[in-house]
Amino acid sequence: MEINKDTKLTDLLTEYPWLKDKITKVNEKFKMLNTPIAKIMMGKATISEMSKRSGMDAEAIIGKIKELIDQHK
């Protein structure tokens, strides 16, 4: 799967369902993904949006996600 700034979080979690539990290691602010409101927001959220909300660079998020995927293989 191609992962870039426009990748939707729902697409990532569809491809890698286990990632939802691991993504909190990328940034503590991603713990909100385990809240009921996250279900509403996830449909629209892209890596770019995650970057804005967490204050973390989008490329850094992409790198960490790819690292988690590689470790899971």
C-alpha cells in the first residue's frame, strides 16, 4: 500500500487492522483513536490531518507507520 500525506486513516486500518493498537506508539495524541468520537473522525482523517492535530511532521508519521508495518511482518 502506498502511504503518503493523503492516505486516509480508514484505508490504513482496513489494510492493517492491528495498526490501531500500535499507532499510539507513534504519538500519544493518537490514543484518541480508541474513543467513540474517533469512529466519526476516522472516515475523514488523512495523515496530513493527523499531522496537524498531533503537531508531528507528516513525513515522520509516515516513517513511523512504515516502521511499525515492517516490524509486524
